[in-house]
Amino acid sequence: MDMKALYLLVPLAPLAGAILAGLFGKAIGRAGAHVATIAGVAIAFIASLVIFFDVQAGNSFDGTIYTWMEAGGIHFEIGFLIDPLTVMMMLVVTFVSLMVHIYTIGYMQDDPGYQRFFSYISLFTFSMLMLVMSNNFLQLFFGWEAVGLVSYLLIGFWHDRPTAIYANMKAFLVNRVGDFGFLLGIGLVAAYTGTLHYGEVFAVASELVGVEMAVTGWNLITAICVLLFIGAMGKSAQVPLHVWLPDSMEGPTPISALIHAATMVTAGIFMVARMSPLFELSDAALSFVLVIGATTALFMGFLGIVQNDIKRVVAYSTLSQLGYMTVALGVSAYSAGVFHLMTHAFFKALLFLGAGSVIIGMHHDQDMRNMGGLRKYMPITWITSLLGSLALIGFPFFSGFYSKDSIIEAVFAAELWGAGYAMVCVLLGVFVTAFYSFRMYFLVFHGEERFGKAHHGHDAHHDDAHHDDDHHHGLAPGQKPHESPWVVTVPLILLAIPSVLVGFFTIEPMLFGEFFGSAIHVADNHVGLSKLAADFTGPVGMAIHGLQTAPFWLAAAGVGTAWFFYMKRPDIPAAIQRRFSAIHTLLENKYYFDRFNEIVFAGGSRALGTGFWKIGDRGVIDGLIVNGSARVVGWVAQLSRLFQSGHLYQYAFAMIIGLFIMLSFWFNLG
Amino acid sequence: MNFVVPDFYPAAAEIFVAVMALVIMLASTFARRIATALAYYLTQATLIVAAVVTVATMDGQVMLTFSNMFVSDLMGDFLKLLIYFSVAIALLYGRGYLADRSMDRPEYYLLTLLMTLGMMVMVTSNHLLTLYIGLEMMSLSLYAMVAFDRESARSTEAAMKYFVLGALASGLLLYGMSMLYGATGSMEFSGIAQAIYHQSANSTVLVFGLVFVMAGLAFKLGVVPFHMWVPDVYQGAPTAVTLMIASAPKLAAFAMAMRLLVYGLFEIAEHWQSMLMFLAVLSIVLGNIAAIAQTNIKRMLAYSGIAHMGFVLLGLLSGVVDGDRHFALNAYSSAMFYAVAYVMMSLASFGMIILLSRAGFEAENIDDFKGLNQRSSWFALMMLIIMFSMAGVPFFIGFFAKLSVLQAVVAAGYIWLAVLAVVMSLIGAFYYLRVVKVMYFDAPEDSAPIHAPADVKVMLSVNGLAIAVLGLLPQGLMSLCAYALIASL
């Protein structure tokens, strides 16, 4: 079979599913919608598998599928770049997407927007595939914006809830900030290299070193990388553009798993890895990446500790893990970052879907203070969530261990400015991660059964008052939670398998082998993973060695503390909260980022807008330009009506006059 | 004198259409009862077969025949194919309209075919006289078609104006042609070009002739100040005929400009380029501004057409810069692309007017489009696409047409001209968007459901979607335009 057709099939099959479910949803019904979209994604997954083996056999592809247009010497094209990095992303995206599609059948079964939901997630899969398969910046940007759009639509999926509308608006606006930087970065690339094609840009990238930008005198390559990274900060929710991600949990849980944990938010990580030939040229940009990533990894983890909403805990843990990936990028360990991206996709999707399963069992109550002891009632959810949590905290032999430990080791080895700070952050982060993960685990699955009693009120954002009737909340007194249907548990089991195993089997080829080949470029003057590679003795050796290192003991301490605080002495956290109420308030308010944004940015831009409106719009534009030009236009129009009298002789006269003007003019000229 | 039998092969399509016109005339005389239907289907079949013949005889070579009065080349073939298509579509849209007003007599189709033949001759002319004959053949048919509704005073008046002004323009054109002949001693385009090249032409007489020829050309294109007939005729003629005037003849006029100016008078491009600039600027300014004041949508589209033709001229005038001809291909193909795009949009927009009209009712005021979204959201969407495309909103075909013309203008160094064109388009966007506004935001005055034959509905949808799809994928058509020209430049 022609490989090109197969490449095309991967994004187009989900697109076809999305169109079928979206435009003909009424005609094909609920079952039709999920069959069509699941078939589309399954086809994409199988095709990705075939392509994976083809790439493993040493083939790759970089070519144009369609030239959209050519302007000013720049080609605007749709093209595919199929190399190991792409194909790995394709597999992750299609696999997680397939799991989420199946899971959705159970999770959304009572929702009136069933077909719409399937259409959106298939559309998302298409967009994400276009993003990762692109061989040029234009298509990258298309995919980038398209996933953002679908994310916006899905966060606001329950569009009758004001909080959902607020959240999706927020996600959209914050991403605009990132995208603005991203677009400027692409613009700089196009302006200085004259092409949008990755390969061509990378080929001339070394010539950009030392070039200074006009007017500002900035170092060009640093400016490009920082701007591109600002795009990644928006999409991958890095401080200070992270504020949208926790709120995005307003969307249905399958979305949180697919878009806001496993795939879309990792687009920024993928993009930076893809651009490694550019980032390698600027140490300043790499330090910037490193510091932002480290800050996100640690400080977002802290916030996870004080959350009571089960999905928000997982959301903050996602932020923190994205920080880890970014740190890996910063220390030139791109393959470790991408490796963590992959393992994280599996275990975080698993944790989210597990949380969703708990939410189904709890009849859409998300407050952990109302749970406890669910282990008995939801055994499959319990086991799979435990496995996911162990993977997340980096317990040896689990997939998360391999990826996270590699990142930490790479930070140890790094010599970049900011590496010391990053080291502290990632090490402390391990403890924090273990603590909040197992806090959640113990609160939900162990201990006293707190459901069916008087509710703890939700956060302000989760006030029940405006939820529609389909989402009745919480269990009635005496009611017991129940295990979810098979469409929910099967994806959990299928995701649990890679969450546990994938790291063990893939670390060697991905980090130290030839898997990525030339897809990822590390400059000679950067340590990257080379030091780690020298010490690597195989996955078993690494895990055994891992038992003796600081991260493991920090993680163990985190688990132990969580157990002690929430199982043994639940009075301690409350006491701490009282003692350190200032810190607790700070964390509760998420470091006041939202307040700051609201007052400074939202308030500031409103004031600016009002100012412009008063002076610029009403004064200059309305008064002078609009009304002034409208008067001129009206006057000319009236004049032409005067000439257009309907009298034949006047028409003929106009023609003759025109002729005479032309004659006299060109004769004087000639 | 020896009589050499000319080579008929390159003119196979023209000969076929001419023969079929005679056949239809005879057939409709004898088959009285089914004459109209017969004439309609025969005409459509003729157009299809003519397309097949044109494709079959097309071989990329430049072929001259009939003592070099006739040329067959890629540009001609390409334009002829487009002409068949647009005439066929215009007939399809207009058939029901004519039937409702009992104007569907066989003569109408006969005239259509003769008009088509006239355009074909114009497109393939290699000689001033052939060009003139083709032009007159087309124009005479159109005069008759405008007056086809004999009972309507407005139609008759429009036809009269069209005829008298057309005769005046013809006179100017003929006079100019005689000057060109006097100056160069040749009526063949290549002969004229050679005479100028060898500087054996009297330049005063030449430029004098050029001005007159330009006046005739400007009349056919309908550009300011030779545009006065356009709004009156567009409004006065039955909509089906307006549709005909506003589509294929624009392609023929473009071919006329190419043959006359580029093939014949390329050596004095500096002269005619500045004349075109004069015409283009006036057209774009006046067309866009005057359209704002219109309440009749046919009149509005007439002024919009004047502005669009100004844009086509912008492409034509950017070919030669300080004697440098490197930009010529880009510039002329952008003009051609624009003309093709305009014809597509023009067909669709007048098609929409016909769709909304019915027996005893003309949907010719902008108010008749009020609330179209509530009556038929699909066709409101089609009209939205057409209007957006005409306004030059990305990403519809009209946007790329404007973009490519503006690129040519900028490449030629006329930045001010490009800025003016953009500003005027911006002003022009107002009246296109007004139509969209009344369709979507006003309450319908007329709630009658839309009745139209299925073929019209399908064709109109295809037409509208083509405007959208070609806006997304314009590269193919653009390359085709360039390819059609490159062989004969």
C-alpha cells in the first residue's frame, strides 16, 4: 500500500468520523455517532501502528501533500514529516483518543449532547494529528489553533453553566497570549529564513547564530526560541500562563483526560522537542525554559495539596508534570522530555479516567471529602488508580519512574544557568507529588466511608445551583457507590498496562538508543543525556539503583506522610492549616494569579479600551474618519447619480468627453 | 488569383456552433409544438459538444488559419471552454425565469448561440476585422436579447440605450482600427506588432488610433467613463439576460483586450498602460462608491461589476515596467484569474436573484433579500459566500483574485494604486455586507417559500460552493491561467 495514502488516512479517518457525527448526528443517532467516530479513530490507530513499524524499519517521509498557495516566495503547504518523534506522538494520540472514545460511551450516556461530544473529540484527534504530523510551521499553527478551538468548545461543552463559559473564555484568552508569541516567533522565522518548512529552516539555522535583529539589537535566535516557547507556555500551561488549565476541568472528564492531560497540553513540549535544532543554538532561551519549567513543576504541585475536588488535584498534578517535561527540554534532554510526555499520557489519562469513574460512582460528586472507602465498591477503579498513582510518583519499575528519574538525573548533570534552582525544584517536587497523589488516593479509596452523609459544599466554582437536572449530584443517604460499566473499566485496564510497563520496555531505545535518530538534535556543548547514557545498565539495573537514590526516598516519604496525615491522624492537617493559615490562604488562592490577572490585565485592558474608545474611536474615528468619509462617499454617490440621469444624450456626451480627455492627455504626453 | 482551401480544423468548434445555430433555427420552425424545449436542449447539447470539440482540437500549438485571420491557441481554447460553461449555466438559471414570463421562445436560444459564436470569434481573432465581426455578432445578439421582453417599456428603453451607445462605441472602435491600419499598414495583430517594432509606424497616428480603440474596448468592458449603459441595461433587461451580459461577455472582452493590446500593441505598452490606469482608477472609485447609493440589487451589482472590471484592468496594466517584461505573465494571468472569478461570482449572484423571483415578481431590490435566512438558510449561506467573495473576504475566490492582482500591481511598483484599490474595496465591502445583514438580521417581508427547479438549486449550490472551495484551493486555477497564457505570450 502506498505509504502516502496511509499517512493521509491517519488524520482524515477521525475527521470523517467528526463530520459524520457532527453534521449528521441526528440522522445516525447515538449509536451511529459513537460507532462512526470510534471506527475513525481505530482506523487511525491501526494505520499509525503500521506506520510505526515502517518507521522502525528505517523509512521516513518529508514531503508536501498539497500546495495551498505561494506568496512572496514563501510556500504555504500541507505536508507531512513522518519520523520517529512524529510516529510516537501519533501512537500516543490515537491510542489515548481511542480509549477515551470508548470510555465516553459510558460517561456521557445520559447527556443530550452525545453526538456533539463525539464529533468534537474526533475533530480534536484530527487537529492534534495534523499538528504532530506537520512538516511546516503553517500547518503546525493550524493544528495548534484547531486543538485550541476544540479545547475551547469542550471546556464550555455544558454551555448552560456560567462557570463553564467563564472557564472556556479564560482558556481562550490565556492561549491568545501564548499564541501571540508563537505567531511572532513563526513570523521571525519566516522573515529571516524565507521559508516555513522545518527542514529548510533547520538547515540554515546555524547561520542565524549571532544575527542581531533590526532596531532592537536582540539576539535573533534567542528571540525566536523565547517567542516560540511563549506559545508552548500557553498551550502547555506553564507559569504564568497556567491559569486556564485548572479551570478547564469544567469540561466533561473524558476531555480532561484526552485534551487537558494526555495530548493537547503536551503539544508545547512536542513543539519544543521538534524545534530542538533551534533551541540548541541559544543557551539563554534554554535557561528561560528551564527556570519556567522548574517553577511550574514545584509550585503547581503545592497547589495540588490543598484541593478538595478530585479532578483539580489531578489537574494540578498535570501542571506539575508538564513542568518536569519542560525542565527536561531546558537541559537539552529532549528525548527524556518526550519520553515523560509519553508515559505521562498513559498514566495521567488513566488517573483522569479513574477519577471520572469515581465521579460516575459518586453520581457526579467530585468532592473528596465526601468519599472514602471506595475500594470495596469499585475494585477495578481502585486497582487501576493505585497503579496510575504509583506510576505518577515514580515508583521503581513503573513507567513514570523511568521517565521522571531520567529527567532528574539529566538536571543533575546539566551545567546550564539555572540548573541548581531546577534541581531543588524537581527534587522537592517528587515529595510533593507523592504527597498529594496519595492524599487523594487515601481520601478516595481508603478510610471512613463519608458518602451519603451531609455534603461538604463544593468550591464556589462547583456550586450545584446552576447544574442542569441531568447531573444530579452526590449519593443520597444510604445509597452505595457502584462499579462503572465495562465501557469505562476496559479503557482503565487497557491504559493501566502501558502505565506500568511502557517505561521498562522503551527507555533503552528512546533515551539511549537510536530510536529518535536525527529527529532530535542535541548540540555537542550540551550535556543532555550523555552522562546518563554512560551510567545506564539496563532498565532493571536502573530500577534497583533507583531504590537507593534521593528521589525514591523522597517519594516514599511523601506517601508515608500522606498516610500518616490522612489515615492515622486526620487532625494534623487541620492543625497545620490553622497554624500556617497565611500559607494556606496563599495556596487556596493559587498564589493570587487569578486576582492579579483580573485586576491588572483584565482591568487594565478594560481601562485602556475605554480610553481608546473615548478618544480614538468616538473622537477621531467616528467624528473625523467615519462620518467624514461617509459624507464624502455620500457626496460622490449623489454626484454620480446626477450624471446617471437616464438621458441617452448625456451618456453619449460622457463617452465623448472621456474620449477627449484621453486624447488631449496622451497627446500632450506623447 | 489562387484560392487556397483554408485549414478548417482549428476552427472546428466555431463551425460546429454556427451549423448548430442554423439547425436550431430550422428545427424550431418545423417542430412548432416542442420548439422551445427542443431549442433549449439542442443549445445546451451544442455547448457541451463544442466543449468536447474544443478539447479534442486543443494541442497546445499556436495554429493560424483563414489567411492568418484566425488563431487557435491555449488562451483562446481555455477562454472558450469557460464561455461555454458560463453560457450553459446562465441558460440553466434563466430558463424558468423566461418560462414564467412567457419569454421562452426558441429565438432566445438561437440568439444565445449566435452570441456565443460571436464571443468565440472574438476570442480566436488574429485580425482587426475578425475581432470586429465577432464583437458585432455578440453585441447585436445582446441588443436583441435585452429587448426580448417586448411589452416592457423599461426593457425596450434599456435595449435602445444599449444599442445607440454600442453603435457609438463601435464607431469609435472602427475609427481607431482604421487609424491603426493607417499607421502600421497591417490589420493582423502580429503584423501590427512587427511594424511598430521596426519603427515603420507613424507614432502620432498610432497613439491617436489607440485612444479610439481603447474607448471601444472600455465600452465593452463597461469601465468609467464608458460605463453609463451598464447600470441602466443591467436593471432594465430581464434578469436572465442581465445574467448573460454580466458573465461570458466579460471573458470575451478580456480576450479582446489581450489580443488587441498585448498581441498587437505590446510595443507601446507604456501608452496603453497609463490609459488603463486612468480607466481603472475611475472605475474602482466610482463603481464602489456609486454602488453604495443603490437600492436595486441589479443596479448595485452593475456598479460592483464596474469596480471589478477596474480590478481586471489593474492586472493588465502591470505587465510592463520600464520596458521590463518579466512581470507580464504574472500580471496577465492575475487579470485572467480575476475575470474568471468575477464571472463565477456574477453568475451566482444573478442566479440568486432569479431564484428568488417568480411569476409576476422580481426580486430585484435589496429589501427582497430581507430575512432570507429564515426562508432558506442554505441559500442565505450561498448568498453570504457570494457576497463575502465579492467583497474580497478571505478565504473565498474573490480574495485570491484581488490578492493576485494587487501583488502584480505592487510588483510593478504602483504602491499608491494598490493602496487606493484596497481602500476602495474596503468602502465597497459595505454594500456587500449590507446584503448579508438584511438576509440574517432583518425580518422577511415576503414569506413565500422558494420554488425553483431542482437543477437550478443544485447548480446554484455547486456554484456557491465552488466559490468557497476555490478560495481554499485556488492554486490549480491560478496555474491553469498562467499555463494558458505562457504558451502564447
